[in-house]
Amino acid sequence: KDRPPSRLVVWLFRALLFRLGFLSGVVKLASGDIVWRNLTALMYHYETQPLPVSFAWYMHQLPLWFHKISVVFMFGIELAVPFLFFAPRRIRFFGAWIVLFFQGIIIVTGNYTFFNWLTIALALFLFDDAFFRVRILDRVRAVRPQGIVRRAGLIVLAVCVLTLGFLQIVRSFGPLPRVAAALVRTVQPFYLVNHYGLFAVMTTVRREIILQGSRDNETWKTYTLRYQPGDLLRAPRFVAPHQPRLDWQMWFAALGTYERNPWLVNTAVRLLQGSSSVLALLDDNPFGPAPPKFVRGLIYEYHFTNFEERRDTGAWWRRELLGLYLPVVSFTEE
């Protein structure tokens, strides 16, 4: 415990932070998504992200020129700032502060569980003991020489991680040579080095699945999730670093069909059974102790309201019914 941290390990964490940031910028451009290339992505982001927060509503109201400048700023952070991580001390600190500022903005405008906090933890490796004014008594005297085996193992690990990380970056720009591609495939099941990249393609339309139950297949009552934008009058809520798994997965399910999300069908079955573990994930249960006989899912297109609509109605959202997402599920035959 008296041994100071290995400089090689510190640099490996900095390299990890580099890949996380740099690849997040690369995938947005490499995807060919037009809204990233014309700098309009943030016009959609705040209302279409999986779990918005109330501050995102205000960000969404800002003018187009602000959103475009923000995208340019973001690309600068993701594509240029990571190279500062390997610069001399003061320049590296500057890069670290930019990362911390950027992650802070994301934290107050969206719910992304503990991802941003892990990124902040990685950014701390860009600082040093002197920055935090940590005094380690008799540091030089307490240092014990590393064993040859330990040092050799660390070097081998560093070479492997850095090589695989470099190949992941190269892969973002085009196909890898056959041998390199085979190497990446071989180690991929072990998740030693991953290919990072966030929001490669921006979702431009927000669709929400609303689950409903009925006892007669005519009068339907709505199940309300705790954090999903269901109730138009309810303000989007902060929930991170917790991840409400049902609310989160409902966002992804709305991007596809119920056939590709069999877990949603199973959820409907559990609602028919009155499963306490599933009901505990909801904000309320409109049927009390007696479960419904029928469950279905409707799909809506949601948009943030504007200042005028909010003033007149008090609503944070407006929505339009698109149709039936999940056909009626029941244990009875009709």
C-alpha cells in the first residue's frame, strides 16, 4: 500500500479516456448521419434522449444557432481535446477541466446512469498528486522495487491494451487488415478493449410505448412508469446514477417492433398475472390487487411543448397517437 501508482497504469487510464472521447466523435462523422454533419443534431437530442430531465426542456427551447455552435463545441471536445491528455502538465490539466465541464453539462441535461461519473473518474488520472496537494510521507524511502515478474507482466498488458485500442480506433475509419481483424475478434469475447462511441446516429423522433390494461377490452386504463415521459403534465425527472431498467428499455423498444422485443410481451403477461416485481417498477397500478384481463401497448410521438404551450396548459409534452404497438394480450379467448 506504500508503493506509489505505476506511471504505466496511469497512462493506460489516460489512453482509455482518449479512446472513449475520440471514438465518440469519430463514430458520429463516420456514420454519415446528416444531422451531425449539418450541425443540427442538438435540435433533436434534448427531447429524444432516453430519459430527459426538466433542464433539457429549457435547452430545447434555445435557438438553432446556439445548437449548431454547441455541436461544433462538442466535436472540438471529442476530436481535439483528447490529444491534450498526453501533453505537458498544464496543458493536460486544461484538457481535464474541459472534460469535467463537458460531463457536467451532460449530467444536468440528461439521465445517463453512472456513465458520466465514470468518465469523470477517468479524467482525474490527468491530474497528479501535486495538483490535489497530497503529501505522501517518506515516499521515496517507502518505495520498494517492483518484482521482475510483476513489471514484465505489466509491460505485456500495456502493450496488448494499447495495441488493441489502436486497432479499435483504426477500425472506425475502415476495415482492418485480415490478421488485425482476426486478433480483435479473438479477444472481443473477453471485453478487454471495447469500441466506444455514443450517439453515432441521432434519433430525431421520440416515440413512446404506453401500456394499458382493461377488464372488458373496451375501457382502458394506463400504466404510468416512474420516469418515462407518459403524463404530459409531469416534469421530466432526475434519476441518475440510478438506471430504471424498464423505463430505459421502453425507449429502445419504441425504436423497433414488439416482435424484436419479446421481453415486452413477457412484461404484458406479468401485468396480467399481477406480478408484484413488475408492478414495483411502475409509478402506479390503476387496477389495484385485481389484475386486468387484457393488456395492450399504444405508441405515441412525443415532443416538448414550447413556452406558449407550457404557459397555457402547464404541459411539458404534447403527443400524437400513431397506433397500436403491442396487440392485445390476454389469457382469455375473445
